Amino acid sequence: MVGVTFVTAQPNAGPSFPCKGDSWGGGPAAPPSPAASLGGGVVERLTPFSLGSLQGLCSWTGARAAVPSLVRNLRVEAQTTSSISLSWEAPDVPDPQNSTYWVQCTGDVGRTETRTTRDTNVTVDGLGPGSLYTFSVWVEKDGVNSSVETVTSATAPNPVRNLRVEAQTNSSIALSWEVPDGPDPQNSTYGVEYTGDGGRPETRSTADTNITVDGLEPGSLYAFSVWVGKNGINSSRETQNATTAPNPVRNLRVEAQTNSSIALSWEVPDGPDPQNSTYWVQCAGDGGRTETRTTRDTNVTVDGLGPGSLYTFSVWVEKDGVNSSVETVTSATAPNPVRNLRVEAQTNSSIALSWEVPDGPDPQNSTYWVQCAGDGGRTETRTTRDTNVTVDGLGPGSLYTFSVWVEKDGVNSSVETVTSATAPNPVRNLRVEAQTNSSIALSWEVPDGPDPQNSTYWVQCAGDGGRTETRTTRDTNVTVDGLGPGSLYTFSVWVEKDGVNSSVETVTSATVPNPVRNLHMETQTNSSIALSWEVPNGPDLQDYTYWVEYTGDGGGTETRNTTNTSVTAEGLEPGTLYTFSVWAEKHGARGSRQNVSISTAPSEVTDLQNETQTKNSVMLWWKAPGDPHSQLYVYRVQWASKGRPQRGQDPQANWVNQTGRTNETWYKVEALEPGTLYNFTVWAERNDVASSMQSLCASTYPDAVTITSCVSASAGYGVHLTWSCPQGGYEAFELEVGGQRGSQDRSSCGEAVSVLGLRPAQSYPATITTIWDGMKVVSLSVVCHTESAGVIAGAIVGILLFLVLVGLPIFFLKRRNKKQQKPELRDLVF
């Protein structure tokens, strides 16, 4: 057999972790698991039986030791937050004694530590809470290690911290806690177990650090246990006892109220065992002050409160130190009674009461009840927010008892009472019988009601100036005199009987104002007449209304009013006579009338035109106005000349007015100047009232000139024409001599005017046309003769010119023939 050396494989050392037990330290490395290197090959799980297969390959140089068997049934016995207890069974060999057990611990972070023991159990402590560990266990005997058995387990997590009750209702309890101390609180599950009075536990889990357990019984004690579960290991439990809140009280109500206390009552809450409960009553007033008291009873009277004040009462149950939900009721104390109840006024059908607000902090928002009980036993009640009331619908002269109390927030005060009677009825049908400018007469009827005799009537007169006078009478009429004109007075009349006055009947009336003064016409047109006047005499000139009534020829009457001292009546018929009446009114009283008769102006004529005109006359024509009385109109025609623009004079001269009259719608104006511009004005007239004017401008024809001379000039080729200046106006002249025409300005008359371009020894007709304002008048024609000497001289000159023209060609022809016959005589000169 070949001798070889056997090399025992050792497990690789891994990273360390905090396994900090005192017995941990360096030791032999664990055998390979799950494989170890042997030479250049790999041998899986070396056993005493596997070595025989290598005898042909290796030589043994020493005593050969057998590999021990595995430990059996390696398991975790217990876990805490810092330790894990392991146990196992000895290997199944004939002699397990004298074996050493190696235990290697590898933590989450990879650090490994190893210890040995002779026992088949070990507790590994110094571990981290809630951490996962891998434990490797093998046997060493005679220096040879067995293969490795492993188990993975975790330490228990730390318990939750600060377990507490957050809230309690009558059916639930809310718990909360803090996460356990430890390296990694995530991925933890919290278990919650609770056990009630009945003893049956219930469990639920959550990943949160709080839970609300509901479905519980009211007013019951529960034991809660909370633990952490991580990596399948539970921490130790934290416990907390808590009680659900009891049910609230039932049917909380107000039993009674005074002005200083409120009595409350309620029923015990639903639920098991209402005994041993304490009831808390909290009272909160308007000012925000809160008081709390306790009782074992189901009723309480809260006193020392303010009158007429609103309070909110909160009642809850306390049992085992836990409060129920709050039941509330709002109520108010009774207000104090009204103060100083009194009668303010009495009429024949009403009595007015008033009072002062009750004593108390806040009299606002109070309602006052008033009850009225009459002689017949009939009672009526009404409410008001004010501190006064008028009870009407009563009988005159009757006795009534009034009761007044305050209600605030639905609570009534005690009652205050007063007794009073109504006044007698007032006088009836008070009226003004007559008015003058210094007196007013009044009358009335006796009042309704039993026994109007033995009554005294009081009459009070108050004027504009504030002065008041009072008189009495036994009669049902009175005349108040000594008053001012146009003044307003208020008369008050009442009945006195048995020292009680009726209500006052009043009437307002005024004395008649004085008439207007100085009524007169201001202006008139064809459709209007303007009137004015002066205010009447009197103490107060303001606030007058003036009435104007007018009637025309046709009989129709119209009326209008104004506050001014003038008026313009419009929409009248033209050329019509109207009668106007004017009176003053003040405070509804009218003064006497003032009258005046005035006529409107006729309408103006239309379509005024000049029909014909001559140098001495103009015929005018127009259309009559479409007025109802135009057949009665007289027409006036006025004309004025602007003068004649003579040489060296201004053509615009002053007007000279002349007037004509006619009943027709035409008129011929005669004895006018020729060539003169006139302004014609026409208007209609009736009742000495003229219409507005219609005007036009028209000219008379100009006068014809007289040609005084026509003398030949320029050797018979022209003439000198002279004419006289026409009478009247003229602007220019037109000349016509033998068909030739020309224009001359107005200064050419009386001067010789040359006309050229004529032929000698001829006769030409000549006329002069006078021009004025677009009109032309032609003078009588005269014949002008030109001289004949020019004709003879012209003939001679013509003959001579003809002979020269004929002789010259003959002369040159003869000369040319001589040059052709004697060319050699070139030096010959004529």
C-alpha cells in the first residue's frame, strides 16, 4: 500500500456578527459544509466508510481515526429578544461520550462566532432583538469533525413601547403605541388581543401603531394585550386595561324655570348596571362663564342664575373614570317683570300703554305680551317688541284691565296690571262753512255715543305764524274772525266731558287771498297771448297759485294755473278776441277775479310776389291766411325806396316808408321812380293787432336813354355816339351799331363813345340799351352815316397799285430778252 497524508477539510470562515457570549472564542474551524476541498478534488460528506474507497490511492502514515456521525434532531428550544436556545441529540454511535460539540452563529450582517460545549444544548445570548440567525452544529471527536447540521431562527423582537388609550366611546376604544426598540422596526405585524367582562378573548392584527377596537359594550372593562410579530417570532406582551364610555343620559329636559334658577331632569342611560354612575352638569351662560357640578340623582336645580338669560346645559355620565358623550339642552331663566307700567294716552277706541324694560343684563330680543280684559269679560291678547302698545278696537267710555308680562327665549315673567278707561267719541263731520279774506266759519255734529249733553266743545286755531288761540262753545258751530287774507289756519275741535277729552278732529282751511293787481298784456302772437300781473296785497306773498281762464269768440273756455306772475296762453286761434280772468289761490282758497280782453294777431300772408312791374309801378299779390276770421282782415302794404344810385352817389340810401291799405289780396303801388329798388312789406290786421310781416324786394324798370348825336369819325371808318343819362337808376349800357355790339359802364352816358370798324359812306342803325337789376330797356333807334372821302382816295390808291403790279413784270421781261441777244455786253448797266 502506498503511504499518503490525509488532509481534513475545514469550513471557510465567514464575516463576524455580534454574538457576544463569554464562552465564544477562537476554536477549530468547522468541517466543510456542504463541501470541502481535498487536494485537487472535492469530496462530499466525508464519512468513515468513504475513506476505504481511497486506500488504493493514498498511503496512511499514522493511526487512522474515524469521522464522527452527525448530531441528530437539531432544533430551537426557546427564543428571547437577546438569546436563542438550541438542543440536539447525540450522534447515533456506540460511544457518543468524550465528544465536543461546536456551535457556530452567523447573524444578518454576516459576522460569525463559534463556541464549544459537551452538552447537547446551548443558549446563544448577546443577540440583537428581532434579528435572523443561522446556527451550524457539528461533532468533533479525536480531532475529526463531523459534517454540519444547520438551523435558522430569529430572536424575539422587543415589545411595543408606550401602549396607551387614545379615545373611548360607548362602543369602541382607540389604542396607540410606539414601535419597539431595535435595528429594523419595518415589516413588523402587531397583534392585539382583548378580553371583556365575559372572558372571551378576541384577536386582530395591524401593521400600524394604532388601532380602534369597536363593537364593544358600553361601560364595560376590557384587558388589551399588544405584541410584535417578526420573522414568525412574537415579542413579549404589553397590556392595558380600559373601559368603554357609558351611554349618554336619556330624555334630558327642563322641568321648571324662575328668574334665578332652572330645574333639569333626565333618565338613566341604557346599558348594564347604571348604578355607581356619577352625573356631571355643566352650565354655560351668555357671558361665557361656565360652572360644573355633580350629582348621583337624575335631576338637578341650577340656581344663582341671572334673569332673562340664556344658558346651555351639558349633562354626561361618568363611570369607572370614563365619561359618556354629552347631551345638551338650552333654556333661559324667566325675565324680570316690566317696570313702571302706565297709561300714556286714551282715545274713544284705544288706550296707549308704555312701560320700562325689566331689570336684567340684556333686555333686547324680548317679547311683551299685553292682555286686555273689558267690562263684558271678553279678553284679548297681543304681542309687541316695543315698550309701548296701543290697544284699539275698544268701546268709548269703557273700563279695561291690562296685564303685561315679558317673554324671552320662550319663558314668561310675572304679570304687571293697570286699569284705565277710554275717552268719549270725537265730534262728527267737522267742516268749513264759509271763508272770507278775514274769517272762517266752522260747524260740526254732536259725537256718537250715549248722552251727548253737558259737553263742552273746545276750538283751537293755529295760524301760519305759529300763534294759537283757543275758545269754547256749547254750540256746534263757530265763526273765527280777525284773520289775515290768504293765510292758512288749522282748526282743532274736541269734546270735553267729565274731565276726559275726546280725540281731536282737525280741519285745515285758509282765508281768501286778495285779488291780483295790474293785470295787463305783455306780448301777443297769432297763437299766443302773454299776460302778467302783480301779487295780491297781503302778509305773505309766497306760495300763491294763479288761475287763468280764457274764452274766445267761439265760446270755448280753457283754464290753466301757474305759480308765476305771468303766463303765456298758447294754442289760440289767430285773429281772435279772448277774455281772460285771473285770480289767486292759496291753500285751496280762491280770490276774486280780474278780467281783461285781448286779441291774438292774425296769421301772416303767404306767397307774396310781384305780378307785374313798369318803370313807375309794381303790382303785388299774396294769399290770405287760413284763419277762421281772415275775411274780416285789413291788409297793410308798406314800401320804401333805397334811392337811385346816380353818378357819384352811394347806391344804398335811407329808406323812405310809405303805406297803403286794402281789403283785397292784391295792391298796385304807383308813382314809383324808374330803375329803383323797393322793399315791399305786407301784413294782416284785426282788432288793431297786426300779424307778422312778409317782405320782398322788387325794382321798377329803368328809363330809356335818348341818343343825342352820332358823328362820323376816322375818315368814315367809325362814329362818335352820344346819349343822355336816363332818369332813375341804371347800372350799364349796351351799344348796337350796324350789328356791332359793345358794353359801357354807367359813367358813359353824356360822353362821346367811339365805335370803330365801320365802312365809309355807309348808313348804320344805332340803339342804346339801359340795364338795371337784370332788366333792359332799348332806346329809340337812330341812323348814323359815315363819310365818302375815304372811298375815293382808296379807289385811286387801288388803281395805282394795279398799274405798278402790271408794269413791273413787263419791264423785267423786256430786260431779259435784251440780255439774250447781246451776251457780250456784260458791263452794260441801267
